[in-house]
Amino acid sequence: MEDKSDVTVAPKPSRRRTMVYAAIGAGALLTLVAARPITAAIQNGAGGFHHSWRGHWGGGGPAMSPEAAKEHLQIATKWMLRDIDASAEQQERVNAIVNGAVDDLFRLRERHQQNRDAFHAQFGGGGAVDRAALEEIRKSEMGLADEASKRLVQALADVSDTLTPEQRQALAERVHKHHAQ
């Protein structure tokens, strides 16, 4: 007969810990869901690596304006929140958070466009390319990406604070089901 006194058994995770992990998972999923349309809304779709909603939402034409992005995201927000019993107050709060993020991200888009113009000017000029100027443009773009990422995370955390853990979990399940189809 073996001595089992040295064997330790891992404790079962508590219900609270399970809820925390579920909330973190739901928050991460919400981040993925909300970040995509907000990011797409601020890109100008002028070709290259950028994709905008033009061609998908309302046909061709100029890039989406902040007002059009807000309108589209209000529809997406209503769609996401309709089945999780979000109150009118929660919906208004989420829309305010999203609208603020759109405003901030569109301001970053303007700075990004300036960097793109400067980048193209370097390659379109007749003389030698100024490597130091290219490096400054690169640093500026990296700073914009970091700033945009921080702003998105802030908005998503604010949205998470607005919803209950149960609502976040229901939303995560709804989004997972939608993406699985």
C-alpha cells in the first residue's frame, strides 16, 4: 500500500474565479468585436492596405465621415445590445462611449494622412530619399498606432464597465455564435 500523504490535489476553481475568467474572456471578445468596425470606420480606404466600408455600405464614393461612422456604429451597437437586455440607459452610455472613440480616432486619422502624404513626398521627389525623415515618419506612425490602440482599449473597458458580467457573457456567446456561422 502506497503512502499518499505527499500527494496534493489541486483545489476546484471557485465560482467567483470562474466568473472572473468568463468576464475577462467576454471582455476580450468584445474588444475584438468592437475594435474591428471602429478601426475600419476611421480608415480612409484610399487604396493600398486600407479597407473602408465604401463598396460595402452605400457603394463607392468618399471615405466614411465621422458622422456616417457614428451612425453605422449606433446600428451595430443596437444589434449587439438588443438581445442581452441592455437598458436604454446602458445603450445610451455605450453609444456615447463609441461616439467619443470615433471622434478621437478620426483625429488620429488626420495625422495618419499627413504622415502618408509626407511618406509619398519622400518617394515622389526627384532627389535622394531622406532616411532620417522616413524614420521620423515611421516613429510618428508607430506612435499613432499605439495611441489608437490605447483609445480603443479605453473605450472597450468603458463599455465593459457599463454592462453587467451576465450581459458581457451573453454578448460574447452571441458574437461567438454569429462568427461560427
